[in-house]
Amino acid sequence: MKAEQTGTAAEATGRTPAAAGRGAEEAGTVLPGPSLLEDPEQMRRSGYRVVDAIVDRWANLADGPAWRGASRKVTEPLLHGPPPESGQPLEPILETVLQDVMPLAGRIDHPRFLAFIPSSPSWASVLASFLVNGFNVFQGTWLESSGPSQIEVTVTEWFREWLGYPPGAGGLFTSGGSAANLIALVAAREAAGNPPAGTVYVSEQTHASAVRAARIAGIDGTRVRHLPVDADFRIVPSGLREAVRRDREGGLAPFCVIANAGTTNTGAIDPLTEIAHVAKEEGLWYHIDAAYGGFAVLDPNTRPLLAGLELGDSVSLDPHKWFFQPYETGCLMVRDVTRLEAAFRMLPEYLQDADWGPEHVNFCDRGLQLTRSFRALRVWLAVQRYGLDAHRTEIARAIGLARRTEARIRAEAELELLSPQSLGVVCFRYVGRPAAAPRSLDELNREIQDRITRSGLAMLSSTRLGRRFSLRFCILNTRTTAADVDLALDAILRTGRELDA
Ligand SMILES: *Cc1c(COP(=O)(O)O)cnc(C)c1O
């Protein structure tokens, strides 16, 4: 059968006699060379090794450094090289990865990783990732992933309820908040009819991904307005209204405002309800970037601070931040999901079999990706395993720790609070004793941050608030305790005193 096909194909394509001869020679023989398939027992052994490595890492995380990194001078000789022509046994390569590659990185899930926005995925969510890769689910169409698509529908329904969105809202999982912001902005632009002078309004404190989204969407920098913020780093709604009016008079076409439910810098929550009023009056698409802060709605004590989240036309969420999922687990929710599909739906002829009717969501119709991974399983499995309750408790615990951190900073004469606790973020700096001020506080705090991070005790990051260099704690890891925060603050005081002596 195979021989016939080969022969026929050679004749039909009119290949040269030599080529046809080679085809015949190959017919019925097994091609030589290595296969990409592994022996099942070997698969189990190496799989167990990987599981052991992850479990060991988790068990010993607190004892190791919160950060390790190296310059290219170190990494290149260690790791760079040509691809080998032939394969090698798997175990030694895995050991190299475990010894030389993985350790040279921040331990984002370390209890004293307080930098940027940390993340600490739960075991069930990590297992889901492994499972999904092994099964290689294609989550673009219902035809190719009915069960998995149902889970994505179900989990986005959960999110819909948590946000307080009405029925008819829906969304999709994305690689993260950046992709969610981009998809939202394109949906907004399309809903507005893609006006050539389309103009977008963001906070001065907006995440850079919103500005990049505008650039990708063809909205140049002159049509991205950075709105001034108040003393608490929140958008001033009257400022938005004035900017929109002024731009309309100037011939521009305002179509979208992006507010924050938890800025990355300070955790600030914009006045979501007031901005909703302005957006409605002015006919703007209202996007809320809640990538970092959105899941705090699950904490009943914090929920009132996020009132108005349900008024957004769209909301970005990052389960890989405050819902304890591995990277890349992001999400975009849209109040009227038909507007999302209006912007992104395509039905090319090679996908004609995939149209099962509107109740069978083809997630490729809601965003950027056709080939998509099955990210929703991570959230689903983690919630099934630990319950919503445990997730809620962890969010509330992090907020409590941030509040406690603020209290201690206020109580320490040598520390100055630069922005109070909001969600899990606190900004402050070391100011030392009044008498001693031999160098600029910016320089001093940068040095403190650098020394502590290099020591491995804690991973710290910084920001600028106004013109001041600020240390910044972001607390959200499930492993972080009050003792960890105290260790980091003690180290800041100790290092500050040493440098300040
Ligand atoms: C992290 C973050 C983003 C970007 O999300 P990624 O998941 O890193 O792509 C956008 N907005 C806010 C407020 C964030 O905190």
C-alpha cells in the first residue's frame, strides 16, 4: 500500500528517475535515524525526576536565597553552545538544567520575594499546566476541545460573578495582563469604528503595557493622554472630563479610558464609579486594568474598595498574580462579550467545520490567538482542590500583612512611608537619623536595595514616586509570613545604619 502510494506520487509529480528510484528504495523500509518518541519507562523515570525536583525546590525554598542572577559573562560560558547533532541521555541534561539554569533566577515564590508583583502558584495549578502540555490541548475551537472549552466557559463564568458582571459578559484566558489590555483596546477601537484620530486616556500611573497596547493598535503617542493623579495616585475624574472635551474641540476622537484597580506602583485604585460616569457621558469604552488587584474582590473586607469594577466595559485580570497560578495565566473579561467577538471573529474557509453555533464558543474568536493552550484548567483544578475559601483567605492574609507592614514603617523613626498600604503594596524609604545625612536618600536607598537583594535574604525592588526613589514591598505570596516581612525590614534598617554610619 505504502509502496504503491510512493510510486504513484513519484510518477504523478514527474520526479526525475533518480529521485523516483530513491523513493522506491525507501518504500516499505523504516527510515533510519533517531526518533522523537521515548520509551514509556524512560518517560516515567524522567517525569518522576522532574516532579521530585519541583517538590524539593518547594520544600527548601525558604532556606535558599530569594534571588540569584548572573551577568552574561558568567552565563555564556556556562550555557551557550551549538545544538548537538545527536541526542544524549536525558537524566544528565536534566541535572544540568536543574543545577546551572534554573537556580540563576529570582525565586518569585520565595517567602521574601517582595519585589515587582510576586507570584506563588499552587500545586494543583502547576500539575494542570503539566497535564495540559502532555495532552497538548488545542483550545481554539469547540470542535477541537469541547471539554476544555466548557471549562474555560465555566471559569470565566465564575470570574463574571466575582466581578459583578451581568449575564452576557464573557471573556478568555490570555498570556497575561499585557495581552488582555491589548485585546481590550482593539475591541474598544473597533467598537468606535476605528476612528483615525482615536484617542485614549490613561493614568499617569498606568502600567506600561497599556501604552504599548496603544502603540501596537496604531494609536501613536500623541493620542495617548496621561491623566494627572491626586496625592493618592488616583485619576482625577474632572481631569478626564476636561481632557476629553479639549481633545474633541481639537478634532480628536476620544474613544477609550483605562483606569486601574490596583496600580503596579502603589496599588492605587482609581475612583472607578466616578470614571464610569464620565465614560458614559462621553461615550468612551471603559477598560479597567485589574491585572494585579482584581481578585481582591474575593475578600469581603476589600470588595467595597473595588466598587465600580462591575461598571467597566472590560476588565483585565491576572490569575498568575493574585490567584496563585503559574505564568502565563491572564484573562480579559468583557461586559458584553458580543462586542469582543465583533472585533475578533473570523471564519476562514479552513475553519468552516468549527462553527457549531454561538453557544459553542470558539475562543479563537475572542482574541489574538488561534492556537491556544488550555489555561483555564489551572484555575479550575486549583479551585476544585483548595476551594474558593482558601484563595480568599490567602488574598486577605496578604492584605493584612501589607497593613501590618505599613504600621511598622510608621512606627520606625528611621523609615518614611511614601505611600500607604493599598492592596498588597507599601512604598517607603530609609531616612536614617536626622543628624546623619551624608548622601542623598535616593542613592542610599538604592544601595540598601542592592545589598539586600545581592545577599539573597530578600528580593526588593524600587520605584519612583514623584521625584523620590522609593523602596516598594508587594506582598502576595502564600509563603510570606509576618516574620519574613520583619526580616526584610530589619535588614533594611541594619543596612541603612551601616551605610549611614
Ligand atoms: C502585571 C500588570 C500588567 C501586565 O500583565 P502581564 O501579565 O505582565 O502581561 C498590566 N497591568 C497591571 C496593573 C499589572 O500589574
